[in-house]
Amino acid sequence: MLTLNKLLPQGHGLAAVLLKRAPTLELDWDVRQKSRFDATDSDGRALGVFLPRGTVVRGGDVLVAQDGSLVIVKAAAQ
């Protein structure tokens, strides 16, 4: 399981080419409000997200894994 523990709001500071290549993670509102959850990205990798308490993840935000890989969050239609 890949651990993600850093959030970059809207991918601020990242090159557009990095964001185009990054896998996505589609989450609904209930999950995006949580600071700790498990998920699976578009590449089929198992992810464990551990963010500081009170953090809300929004569509377009980028999560950074311990190995430096990026995952873009997409807000699921509700």
C-alpha cells in the first residue's frame, strides 16, 4: 500500500506536464472530508491517505506519496 501524506492545493507549484501524467483518484464528498482513508487510484494501486486532522480534500488537489509520486483528486458527481 502506497502512503500519501502531503496535500498540494490545486497542484500549486507543479509543472503542467507532471499533472497530465499523474493518475487520478475519484472521491465523493463524504470521503474527501476525512483525514484518513484507503482508496484505489486509476492505475489500480492501493493507497492509504494520512493527512492532518481537519484537512478537507477538494477536486483538483494533488496528493503526494512518500516515494514522491503524485495523485490528482477528482470530485465524484453526486
